[in-house]
Amino acid sequence: MILILLLLAPLLTASLSYAVRRRPAMEAVNLAGFGATFLLALLLGRQVLNRGAVSLWQGFLYADHLSALVILLTASVALICSVYAVGYMREDERSGALALGANGRSTHFKLRKYYTLTPLFIFALLLVTVSNNLGVLWVAIEATTLASVFLVTFYGKVTSLEAAWKYAILGGVGLSMALFGTVLTYYSGHHLAGSDTLAGLNWSVLASHAGQLDKTTMRLAFILALLGYGTKAGLAPMHTWKPDAYSEAPVPAAAILSTAMLNCALYGLVRFYILASRCLGPDFPGGLLLTFGALSMGISVPFVLVQRNFRRLLAYHTIDHAGIMVTALGVGGPLASLALMLHMIFHTIAKALLFLCAGNVYQHFQTDLFRKIKGGLIRVMPITGAVFLMAILAIIGMPPFSLFQSEFLILRAALTNGHWLSSALFVLFGAGVFAGALIHVGSLVLGAGDEPRPAAWHPWRHASMLALAAILVVIGFWLPAPLFELVRGAARVVTGG
Amino acid sequence: MNEFFNPEFGNKVITLTAALVLVLQIAGAGQRWIVTNIRVFGVQSFLLALIAGAIAVFNHAPHLFIAAILTLLVKAIAVPIFLERLVDRIGIHQEIEPVINAPVSVVICGGLTLVGYIVAESFYQPEQTSGPAALGHNMLAVAVSLFLIGFFMIINRRTALTQVLALLSLENGLFLATISLTYGMPLIVELGVFFDVLLAVLVLAILVYRIRETFESMDVSRMRRLQG
């Protein structure tokens, strides 16, 4: 029951947003809708903790600890971003950014587009995590692309079209591979009894007799699924759409793209990894994941080092972190799986916060190039500047913050399992990204600027940013016990048992 | 009548149609005109619907009829008509400008077909005389070839609309793989996939239209603003 409500909440939000035409009403509907989604996600988490996996309609919808964790993250990001979006869209309307490329349509049309497409996007993301059927999972992931394409073209600029085209075509090609992988997975269990029904494609069913699946087919299926969902997660070398899409979409949407959507793509990968490792043993899928992980971390280093645009910098950072999480998955074992889940939480919080800060800076200066801002952010926008610096320190893994813990755990697990090469590359690329990000953001925030034009206090944008910053600080020292239970449960889903 | 419904005969019909689908795919890859390309895609989808229908009759898999009808309505009729209207509306009838010229493309497609057969060979289980695997051998080879040629077409083409067509024919390869390997996916998944394909065509068409408006061209290789 709760699963249906969870899906209905954003769907209802979207249709209501479309129906009410006034801006304050759309804002209220979105806030209320995402608030409700968040509460439902909390409830679902509690239910999963108390009673184990929840399922509905003979296992058509299914949520275990892993799903509940990803759902909780998606719902939290959606809520924070919907608060932020109120301030962001009002500022865009005031500064005339919404009128750009509107082709004579009113700016109101764009507001409506944003407030309708975002809940649809969140709906698709939630559907990914509650569908047990691998085919429906694919349909939902494809739907996330379709719902978010027009968020990328939101400002109607020449560059946004280019970004959206790349996003749509690469996403389409990648996901067609994932569909092929799904078909082959279905086929790999086809010789077993009762596989001809709808349940034959259910993940929980396939996972329970993973040992009997056809090995040749499963091997090919995993490769295709990795390429497909890896494209969606932005693993190198299929990452090229990422910086473009993130820098063209409105900032709150970009924050959702780089956190919640990344988590969902990884979620799909994790599900296939579990099937493949139970069928073929952990070495085959693990080796592939480690390769893609190292490649993604490596490719982001030069781009972070020479980056001129701070939103693209954040995008390359996301590619780096996708690489880190895939590496953790590839290492396998209880410790690395635990670290993976922790890293997913910490990265989601820190990256969403970074995007919100970047949005504030972008709207104040009307540019996202380091060159044009020159530095001195801390004097112009003291609050945003300080939070920005803190968040970047957190995400590159400085010790007091939580990402240090999770990255350290991943490294420890990799060394214990004897992945020397991966560990060495992990440290090397980590150092590169560390240096690059710190230099750029450090000089942006601390450097000598020339125009002390203090920014005003914007309640919506600052409040949501500060709330997220508070969570980031607190979670570095104290992880609530139920949340940690959920994390441990999710890690157990990966390792089995 | 009994003679007609014997699976042996059905197998031959299905394999022959699959071969025709492959020929059409290669013809599409070497083809220079957009409108012809759309029609080739339409005919190819029609043949796929035939194959799905034939499998449904000969191998007693009635749920495949729904997939066959959907393919006929969506991919063989609705999408081609929609795309031709789009072509009319944005007024482009010029040639596709492939990166690699037509004769070389056809040779490459031949090579990809060979790769398709090699991949499919590893799935061939002669001991399994009944069920999808027996049928799957040749069909899977064709499906993998369609898939690979679709990839090649996306890389080889520069204009937005032709890339969409390539993506669609790649999707056709997938459909062939599902019906030959497992007699189709569960119905709800099949419906979801069709819905997504339809939506994707719509979304991509809107993008094509806006790219044409903004760039005065559909050549996506001219979109080079975003780098680094």
C-alpha cells in the first residue's frame, strides 16, 4: 500500500501542478507533494526496518533495504530542491532569464514546465527503485531520461539544445544496450520452470535461483547492462553528456540529475551485479566494474584540473564519484558494500549542497566562468562562499567530513582484498581531483575580487542551502541509528545472506 | 491445412522474413534519401510484425499477437507517418551526408553481420530441439546484426533526424531478439517498452524541430560549443 502511495504522490503533484495555473499555487503544490513523498519515504524506511522487504501485487513492486535507502535519498533531494527551486525560479523570473528563448511564450509557460516535469522526473526515479521486474526497471530508467530532457533544454539556448541532444541520443543508445541485457537475463533463466510468466523477470525470483541461470548468457547480459546503466550513471567513456546536461539544466534540476539520478542508475547496476556475481562468481563482474571505475576516476582528473566553468567542474566531480562508487561495488565483500552505501548517502548530500551553492553564485554574477568572477566570493556572498568552500572540502574527502570515512573504507577494503592496482589508481586520481578542485574553488572563494557588491539574503535559497549544510556537518560525526541500520541492511542485500 | 501449420514450414518462413529484415537494414545503411529511409524503416517494422505473428501461429504463443499488432500500428504505421510529416514541415529533402560513403558502409555492414553470427553461435544449443532456442539460432544472429548495424548508422550519420531513424532500427533489432529468444517479454513490460519508444520518438522529434529552427541545419556535427 505504501508503495502505491509513494508512487502516487509525485504523480498527483505533477497533474495538480499542471492544472493550477498560478505561480504561488504551483509552488505550494510542489512543496506539499514533495513533503508528502519525503514522509512516505521515511515511513517506508521504518516499515522495511521493522518487517523486512515490502512487496505488493505478487512481488511486482518490491522494496528491500537497498530500495528504501535509495528512495529516502531521492525523496530528500527532491524536497530540498523543491524549496530551493521556489527562490531560484522567482529570481530567474525577476532577472529575465526565463524570458530568454521563450519564443514569445510567456515566462509563465516555463514555470509550469518546470513544476510539472520535476515531479514526473521524481516519479520515474521512484519507480526505478520500487519495481521488482527488471523490464519495468528499464522502462522507468528510460522514463527518467524522457522526463528530464526538457529540463535540460529549459532555457532554450543554443547550447542547451546541444546538451539535450547529446543527453537524449547517448541515453537512448545506452539504454537500448541495457534492454538487450535485460532480455538476455530473461533468456538466461528461460529453461527453468515457471519462468515464462511475469515473475520470470522479477529480480527477487532471478536472484533466488541465480546459480541455475545460463552462464554464457548471463555474462553477455551483465556486460550489456553495465554499458547501458553505466551510460546513465556517466561512467567513462560514456560520460560526455554529463557536464553539458548539468551545466545547462536549471540548478535545482541539475542537483537532482547529479545525485538522485546517479543513485538510480547505480541502483540498476547493483541489481545486475548481484545477479551476475551469484551466477558467475564475483570476479568477472568485479573486474569489469573496477576497470570502469578506474577509467572514470582517471578521466575526470585532467578535466577538473583545467576546468573554467564551475558547474562543469561539479559534473566532472560527479563522474569521479560515480567511478569511486563503482569501484566499491567491484571490490565486493561486506566492508566495501557498506562503504558503498555510506558513500552514496554522503555524496548525495554534499553534491546537492554544492549545486545549490553554485546556483546562488551563478544567479548573483550571471555567469558560471571562474575567469569572470575573479574571486573574493567570501566578501561578496559571505554565507554562500563559506558553505561552498566547506562543501568542496567535504567532497574531496577532507578528514572531518564524512566522505573521508567512506573513501577510506573503500580503500581499506580494496587493499584487504588484494586489488593493488585499483588501490594505487584510486589514491593517485583522488589526489589529482583533490588538488584541482581545491585550487579552483579556493581561488574563487578566497581570492581578491574587485567589486564588493554584497548580496542580499534570499530566504528560500539560503534556508535550503543552510539546512543541507547542517546535515552535512552533523552526519560527519553522527549517523542516526535507524539510518545506519538501513545502510547495513542495504549492504547485506549486496553481499547476500 | 495441417501441412501449412507444421512448425518446420513456419521456421522456414520466419527465417526467410528475418533475412529480408537484415537486407532492408543494410539497404537503409547505404541509403541516401531521408524519405526513402523512413519508408525502409516502415517496411522493416511491417516484416517484424509478420515474424511476430508467424511465431504466434506456428509456435503457439498467442500473447505475441498483441506485440505483433502493436508493432504494426506503432512502428510500421504511426511512426513513419509522423516522421514524414516532420520532414515535410521542416522542409528538408536533401541527402543524408554520411561520414563514410555508401559502398564502404555496405561492406562494413557485411562485416558486422559476420560478427552477429559469431556472437549468436555461442548461444546455439543443438540438444535443445524444441522451444525458443531452436528457432533462435538464425534469428538471434539477425537481431545482433541489426543491433550492430544500428550502432554503426548512428555513428555514421550527421543529421539529427537520421540518427533518430538509426536508433529506431536498432530498437527493431532488440525486438527481434526478444521474440526469437523468449517469444517476447511479459506483456506489461512489452507495453512499457512500446510506450517508451513512442515517447522517445516524440521527444526526439521535438528536439529535431528545435535544432532545425535554432541552427538552421540538422547537422549535429556543427554543435560544438560545449567542450572541456
